[in-house]
Amino acid sequence: MSDISSIKDKAKKMWSTFAAFETVTALAAPELIKFAGVHRGDRLLDVGCGTGVVALTAAQVGAKVSGSDLTPELIMRAKENAQISNLNIDFQIADVEDLPYKDNEFDFVLSQFGHMFAPRPEIALKEMLRVLKPGGVIAFSTWPPELLTGRLFILTGKYGPSAPKDISPPVMWGEVEVIKKRLGRNVRDITFHRAEYGNPALSPAHMRVALEAYIGPIGATIKLLEPNPEKLTEFRNAMEDLLFEYFQNNTVVQSYLMTRAIKN
Ligand SMILES: C[S@@+](CC[C@H](N)C(=O)[O-])C[C@H]1O[C@@H](n2cnc3c(N)ncnc32)[C@H](O)[C@@H]1O
């Protein structure tokens, strides 16, 4: 197995600039809350919470919320967000593969584009289910490999730093059959739903520039390619071609998959 702690150190650095995208992922948060069926008074955990967009949205509907994420800069922003909104949320720095919560503590465990980035899917899932009550709901949003963000990650993988061979790519969390297999007999009533949100951008090139600046894996790939201007241009052109396919009315339309299940 690859060196897990160095993978996580790199992940922390890579995601540290993600806060700029919180207004975009904020658009998907209410969909996950509705899809999961969260109500006032429910005890809810948001893992890989980033700046807390799902946690904050759940707290606004009256849930009692905790949120955790690997990246300290994002948790700092999540706490600021809670303060600005005058919401009481327990945010902590934590790895989804090692959650600092008791067994059976939550009615809901949610993750929006978060747990999919943990290097060991089976350990992340085991932890998410451990802290969920029997009869509680696990629900997550993920980017499938055939849709824009998944395709961007696959493209980035082709040009970027080589990924460890024994680590399952995050986009596998967007494959229905893989999800069913991973959830297995731990859950019942697995339900899937596709949704989309729009990322405002003046052009595909504007979107590319924002991705390079704020999405860690893409920024790291740009750095790697800088000594090789031809390859760098090729990567940038490929990104813009891809973004162009999803660009309409000054918006990049991003579709994704939501999954919901009940813990046995
Ligand atoms: C695409 S961002 C999504 C953030 C947030 N959920 C949202 O919707 O805006 C991916 C998040 O996963 C977090 N992450 C990556 N690996 C993680 C791990 N092993 N444990 C917890 N969080 C992790 C990153 O720090 C980052 O906040």
C-alpha cells in the first residue's frame, strides 16, 4: 500500500485553496439535504465538509450539525461561515478514515464531493457507517467519470503527477455498480439521483483560469507542466475544449450523482 500519510499531507495542501468555490458547491448543498430527507432536530454529520456548505445548509433547516474535514484552512473558513450565519455548528479537523465521533451518534451522515477523495474507500465508508445510527441515512454527492468534473479529473490525471497505482480513483465513487458493491449488505434501500448546478463563467477560458487557481489537483498539474510549454498548452487547450461542451449562457453546467441508503 502507498504511503497513506504522505498522500494525506499532499491532499491537505491541494485542497487548501478550495474556499473560492464555496459559492458554487453551495448550490448543490440544498439538493443533498432534500434528497437525504433532513428535518429540524436531526443529528447530522457532514464529512469532507470543506468550508461547510452542506453543514450550514442543514443547520438552516434546524438540524443539529457537526462537520469535519482534513484541511485546516477550510475548517477555519467553515467556522467563520458559521459565525457569519450565526449558526451553532461543531466543526473539527478530521480525516474521514478516522472520525472523532462515537458509534451510532448521527441520524444522517452526508458528504458532498468529500469522502470520494479519501484514498481508502472501504475505510472511509466503514467510518461513516460506524458513526451512523442503525436506521439512519447515509447520503453523498459524487462526480461520475463520464460527466464534466469526472472527465476533468481523468484529463488532469493524464497530464499530472502520477497517482499511486493501488489507490482507487475518486471518480469510482460516481459509478452506480461500484457504489452498490461498496455499500453491500451494510445498508438497504439504495437510491440514486442525478442533479446539476451551474458555475457562472464569462467563457470556458475564464473557468479554466479559476480551476487552475483554486482546484488543487489542477493547480499541481499546471506547476508540473510549466517547464514543458508545449504540453502545458496542450493540457490547457484540452481543458477548454472539454469546458466548452458544458458551456451555455455564461454558465458551465455540472451534473453529478447523489446516492442515499439506510443503515441496517
Ligand atoms: C471538492 S472539496 C468539497 C468540499 C465541500 N464538501 C463542498 O461541497 O464544498 C473536497 C473536500 O474533501 C476533503 N478531503 C479530502 N480528503 C479527505 C479525507 N481523507 N478526509 C476528510 N476530508 C477530505 C478536502 O479537504 C476538501 O475539503
